[in-house]
Amino acid sequence: MRNITIIKTISFVIALGACVYLIWGLGVSNLGLSDKERAKAAQIKGAQYSEQGKYDKAIAYFSKAAILDPSDSLSFYLRGRTYLDKRDCDNAIRDFTETLKLSPTYDQALIGRATAFGMKGKDDDAEKDFTKAIELHPTADAYNGRGFLYGKKGEHDKGISDFSKSIEIRPSAFAYQHRAIAYYFKKDYNKAWEDEHKAENLTSERNQEFITELKKASGRDE
């Protein structure tokens, strides 16, 4: 599932630039539009292609926007998100890093870069970015990301803490299920079952492998 904050960002860009996009879409190129306005129009077109899953076309438009207005961090951020969707982690990291050079407090760029670092197995770098993002703006996504890393490291108390904070902000099946896994490793099976049931109330997808292991360990059938 796409990051909700990212979708809101792209939707805002589309709404904000609707008038400029209409001019752009009509092919009217000599109306005295500034480079910044043309860059915004390219961002909007790229966002549309990204939403359609046409990532290469989206990247082309975000690249055009970055050339037209290299001071606008949003072009680099949106291109980084698109590279991340393509699982091109190196290019994603590059663009998120450029975003942060232009906008050092852009917490979503930190979350994006942390995700890319995690996909490359650079967990220490990922943890640093998630932590900085939390310091800037504590969000459910940042807590979920760091909590997942704590789980990989076997630091389950820290993971439970982060998933609990995530749930306070925005309850999600992801947070409940991964907190259930943390409780499982701590052998607190009652809490693991409680969280598993809460996760199931929020999604139709079940982690059957985990449920099977939890049944064996707890000696109970849900």
C-alpha cells in the first residue's frame, strides 16, 4: 500500500497546479510562463504518471521539473519516491539526499531514504534516518519503519514501544501485526493473540505462517 502521506502530497500538487496544467496540456508554450511554473506543470504530469504506475514517464517529467527549477526540493522528492517504487534504491537514495540538501527538515524524504537504506540492508543508516524523522515530526510511518528494524535486530521491547506509538497516531494492521510478532518472541502469547486479532479487523490479509507458529507456541487455537 502506498504511503498515505505521499498520496496526499501528490494530490495537493495536482490540485495546486491545476490551472497551470491545463495550459501545459493544451500545448500552449508561448504565454510567458516562468521556469518555476513550467516545473510545477511537469511535477503534476509526473505525479499523474506515477499514480498510473508509469514510472519511467513519471521520472522523465520529474527530471524535467528538476532542470527547470533545481531549487525546488519537491521534484527530487517525487522522483525519489518513484525510483523507490521501482526498487531502484541507489537512485532513490541519491534523490532523497538531494531533497534533504535543499530542505533539511523534510521528514518524508528521511523516511523515504531510510526505506531505501533498509531495502539495501543498510539497517544502521536506515535507523538513523527514521530516528531523525521522528525527532522532526513523529509519524506512524516513521515509528513503523524503526520498529520493524528493531524487530530485525531482536530488540523487541524497543519495537513494541515504537509500534505502540504508531498505533496511538494511526492504528494499522501493519503495526498491530508486527507488535504481535514482537510479543511472540517475548513469549507473551496472550498479547500476541490480542494484537493479531486487532490486525485481522483492519485487513483481509492474514499472516498464516505466523498464526500457525503462534498456535504451536501458545497451545491455543486463536
